Amino acid sequence: MTSPFILINFKTYREGTGHSADRIARAAQAVMEDTGVEIGIAPSFTELRRMAKHYTIPVFAQHIDGVDAGAHTGRIPAYMLTMAGASGTLINHSERRLTLAEIEAGLAAAESAKLQTVICTNNIRATAGAAALGPSYVAIEPPELIGSGISVATADPGIIEGSVRAAEEKNPSVKVLAGAGIHSGKCVRIALDLGCTGVLLASGVVKADDPEAVLRDLVSRC
């Protein structure tokens, strides 16, 4: 993937399912094709296969389990994600927190399946630890700002700058995404200026009346 990268997490919002999911995916693909800015989506598991089949944008899973095929009811092994067409996965999102052992197992499973990985963190120290594991990306998201409409880029730029520095010290190949409250091109520009590769966001696009207009604004300062 080329810089910058915008990843949209559909979570389990009603606005991110069914025909509404297609509306967001179509918007993402149109903006990516027009601008060259890489835009990926992380739909719910029930939408993942369909999204991967009908769109050429990167499609990420919202979670992965470090288990193989077998008696693991309710788990999401890597091979199922690749069969569904996923190109990457989130790991340890603030709404799906994992133990260190689970993070490491999920990361190993994803890497063995050649999936891109985004480990989510909530502070600079956690970012350093995640970067040391060697994922594709670390996404710094202060949980108190997620879904708040208050952008981490303006409310706490220090945590972005510190996370970028921590990741660089631990593993220079790991890229950093900024998340939590990201909603405008200004937010994206600040994150990029602070050293991020891109952003991870959700409701700002998923719940928008016009997702394409929001996406065009997000990439306008890239």
C-alpha cells in the first residue's frame, strides 16, 4: 500500500450494512480511483466476502483469532479471512481488546496468511510495544475520543507525535495511523504532518449523509 492510507471501520453500524455498505464502498472506490489515495474498508464479517468480491479497494477484517481450522466455535481463523478475500485485519481494536498472547497469536496467524495487520493501541507505551511486534501498521486511538467527534489530531497531537517516535525507535518499518474523531481533511493533514502514514476512522464516514463528500474532503489535503 502507498502513503497515505485511509481505513474506514464499518463497526456494526446499521449504516455500514446491506445497501448502505455498498454506498460507502462505492464512494471509497471512486475517490481512490480519482485521487490515487489508498482507501480501505473494514466491514462487518457478514459483509466482508461480498465487499471483497465486488470492489477492488483493500478490504480488512475487524478482528482475527490466532487459531487454525478445527473446534473453535465463534472464532475467526486467518484462512477464513483469506478465503473471503480480505487483504488485512485489525487486531486489538479498543472495542475488541485482547491479551498480549492473543495479539501475538493473531499477528502470527495473519502474517502466515500474508495479511496486512493493524494493531490498535491507546497510548504511546502501548504503541511502542505493538511496534516491537512488527505489524504492518499501528493505529493510535485514545479511547475517550473514539466516536466523540473530537479529533485526536487537534485534541491530543502529542500522542500522535509520541507514537510515531516510539514506533520509529522500536521498528522503523512499522507505519502509524491516527484514529479517534478523525473527520476532515484538516485532521488528516495534521496526522500526516506529525509523521503518520494515514488515518483510521469510522462514524465520520459511515454515518455521513454523503460518504463520498466526506472522503473527498478527507483526501483534499493529502
